[in-house]
Amino acid sequence: MTHDKLNILLVDDQPAKLLSYEVILRDLGENLVKAASAREALALLLKKDIAVVLIDVCMPELDGFQLAAMIREHPRFRQTAIIFISAIHLSDVDRLRGYEMGAVDYVPVPVIPEVLRAKVRVFAELYRKNRQLEQLNRELEERVAQRTAELEASTARLLDSERLRSFALAAGRMGSWEWDAATGESTWDEGQCRIFGVDPKSFTVRLETVRALIHPDYWLPLIRGWKSLLQDAQTFQTEFRVQRPNGEMRWCIGSAAASTAPGGRITRVSGVIIDITDRKEAEERQSLLAREVDHRARNALAVVQAVVRLTRAKTVDAYVAAVEGRIHAVSRAHMLLSQSRWQGADLGKLVDEELGPYRTGEGGRITATGPNILLHPATAQAFALALHELATNAAKHGALSSTTGRVRVVWELRSGSLVLHWAETGGPAVEAPASHGYGTRVIRASIERQLGGRAVFDWRQEGLHCAMSIPCSDKMEEGKFAGQAQRDKEHTVPAPKVVNGNRILLVEDEALVAMMMRDSLVELGFCVVGPLDRPAEALACASDDALDAAILDVNLGGDLVYPVAELLARRDVPFVFVTGYDVENIDPRFADVPVLQKPIEREVLQRLFVSSANGCGGAKVSSKRAAG
């Protein structure tokens, strides 16, 4: 605006005067706007920004005083400079009236050019300065508004950051604290107070109040770490236990770091506390689980070792059959316990599992009744062995060795004890043995010595009667555990599948299991392709047009066998899964595929596939690892 021209309005009804004013003010370099009447002047004022107005006092229609009053009434022109030019003598009253009407100065006639020019210049420059100040004020206000908006945005970001930090600390069960070296005062945030179980509104952070919240075993290590931190201004981290006012114990891990001035003097120490109680409890559970797994594995191996050492038979085949039967009895109990996550085994289901292989022919040969009882894991394994020995003896020498024989199993809770009755009828006549065999010794050792119960044998003429009773424990509950019906369905032995040929693909990465399954399948008359233990090899063999069926281990050293299953499904080749894991872990896409859980019995393999061909003499073996 410094170099912009200003508009100066000249108002007079005489053209000659207007011309003389124009000549006098030309050297100012401003825009000179002329008006011959008051009306014309008002019209120009509304159209243009006028810096100075020169008005002749004596004009027709409206004189100068009236025009000045009208100009001042408009809000836009209240600060506009008005100079009166008068050709008549004005009294003091007239001058006062002019000032009241808004005049800022008077110029008498005859007009002295230098005086008029000087007066107009002064008011023009004053107008220009005022406009410059107004513009500077607007710019300043804009800058202030912009800066204010930036500060507000920055403050909002800081608040959001602090809120997110608080959320993160709360979600991560974390708290923060600070210690001011100058004042010696400490501050805790809400997360810190929450971890220590104190009220942030009433708790005062002092040495004695903090010490009361730290487990005594960890107070001295924390003090030593604090002193070390203040000496070398390094970071410090340690684990400790918090003892809340309500007595609850929490595990925490604390980290602290010192802030120093340029001279190395510590000015502030900041720290973070994390509640790691859940992690500690998970580690303890994991350690307990590892110990429990180790304990159960050793027990299972010990049972297998005892079975192998104590079993007696006249022939190798009889020995193998006896050992396999007893190991499978333990395996069935283990399977039931695994289904319940080792909470216990349902006694009714255990009886059904152990007697299932003997339920052939007439459906009423074997009956089992009793309340729903949940057995402790150790109790379930002992009962499994006892039931297996009774069933095996009945199949060889007792009621199950005859088509007319019957076995009835009944159990009940009576006077703080669980009593199971085994009764055989309709079979060949029996008599008490001269000495106790392996089966009798197993039952007495399991029921009496291991479980603190009693086993009574009564060799009647119509058949053996055995009563086994054990004390009830806290782990023994009446009532079937949740999900049993679904698991019963999942673990039903699948119906036999008729295959067109006898070439079976065997995919199994456990060498001994693979050898056992291969030998069993070969003995049953199948031609085995494999066993294969890698997904790539299995995929290559799965594309063989000569395959009639497949047995697939789900997990091959960490790689899943599902790509092979997809290929076989597309080719309409029947297959089954084999796994040591729970059935519920199978991919839902293969929900209709039968699943066998390890260990696999030979009888299950025998019932799995029914081949329309005998032997594999006529089969073309394309795999180098095929057998048969």
C-alpha cells in the first residue's frame, strides 16, 4: 500500500474552483476525484475508497455542514478526513459546528496552495498509515490464528499420543514411573498403581510405602540395582514380586534408565513395570506339563516293559498275540483319557472299548450296565488291564469261547466304594485253577496293590464270577463328561471299504509303525506301495493309476499330508487318515474321511479294506519301494 495512489474527493459547485484545487493538489501524485454537488459526492463515496474529502461550505441544495453530517452517519466513513474550504468569514460558533459535523480542518479563501497541499498530504499519509496498520493487524491475526491452530493440533496429537500410550500400557499390563533428582519426588501413572493394587488418588509414593508393596526377598536386590543405576547412569532391569495390599502376589519385570545433564549429573530416572504374572504361570504350567508328560511316558514304558517280561506263552504267535492284546488294552484307556484331556475316563466307555472286539454274532452275548462314572487316569489304566485279562480268559476258556455263553458286567457306587461285577454264564464248565496265572496276578496287583481295593474270584460251575471294588476318590465323579457323545462318534471304527484291487499306498514317517503296518497289510494279502515318509514322494506315487486305496499319516515330520489327500480325492481313490493327535485337529475339508488313531491294531487294518483281488501276483509294481 506504500505506493498505491489514494482517492481524494473534491466537492464544489463551481467548476473553476474544482480546477484550481486540482492544479494545487496535482503534485501529491494521488487520484483526484471531482464532484459538482453533494449528491454526486455521496454517490462517489459509495463507489470508491476515499482518503480525504475537500468540501466547499457554501453549496446549493446541501451545504458543506449537511454533507459532512451525512457522510459521518455512514459507518464506513466515520474516520474519513473532511477539510472545509470557506470563502466567507466563519465565526467560532461556525467552526465548532463544523467540527461537530466531522470536520478535521478548515482552509480559508483565498487558498494558499502550499497550506492546502500540506494539509491534504498530512491526512493522506495518515490514511495510508492507518491502512497499513490495518493490513498488518490482519496479517498478524492470521498468523496468530494459524499458530493457534498449529498449537491446538499439536496439543491434540500429544493428547492422542498420551491416550494411546495409556491404552498400550493398560493393554500390555504395563505401568510407568519417574523420579526427579532435583526434588527427590516420584510419580506413578495409573498403570503402575493398577499393577501394585493401590488407589492412584490416595497413594503417596514414598520409600516406606513402596517397600511395603515389594516382597521381602526382592527388596535388597532392587536397592542394589538402584544404587548401581545412580552411580554409572546405566540402564537396569530385573524381575521381582509385588505383594498387593489385599495379599495377592504378582510377578513383575522392571526396567529403568537415567537422564543426565551435559556435565553427567543425573537429572531424572524413568522406568517401566510390566506385569508378567500370566507368563510366569504359563511357564510353570508348561514345566508341570513337561514333568507330567515325562512321568506318564515313563509309566507307560514301565507298563509295557512289565507286560513284555511277565507274559508267558507256548508259541511265538501266542506270545505276540498276548502282548499285543495287553498293550492295546492300555492304549484304549490312554485314548479315552486323551479325549478328556486327562481329566478322567468314562467307565462305561472303557468297558465298551475293552469288550468291543468280542461283540460278534448275537448282540445280547455281552451286556454292560451301570451309572456314568468318571475314573481317575491311574484307575482307568488299572481297570483297562483287568477287563482285558477277564475278557481274554473268557474268550479262551470261559463263556466267550462258546456260542451259548454270556458275559454280564455291572458296576455301582456302594458305601464309598466303586464295585464292578463280572459274571459269566452258559459257557463250558470251569473250575478253580491250581495256581494263579498271569491274568489273575495282573488283576490282583492292579486292583489291590495299586488302587488299594479288593478282587474276589469265584469259579462257579456255570462260569467265573469276579467282584472288584476300589475306594471312591475325589477324582471319581458320577456323570458323563461333556462332549463324550461327539467323541464316541468320532472314534467309531469305520465301516469296511470295498476296493477294486489290492494296491495300497502307505504313507507313514514313523519307521517302526510303518514296518508293522506294512507287514500286517502284506499278511492280509495287499500289495503295499511304500511306506513313504516324504510328501513329495507320496505325491508322485498318488498319481499312479494302479492305486486302489491309501493309508495316510496326517503329520509327516511337520509337513501335512493334505496335498496328497486332495489328489487322491480328485481321483476318487478311497483313503483313511492315521494320526496320533486328536481327531478334532483334522482339516474340516476332510470331515467325511475315516480317521484311525495310533496305535493301529491288526484287526482294524483287516476290517478297513475288503479287496476284490487275492494277493498281488498280477499287480504291476511301479515303485522301487513297493512290496508284496
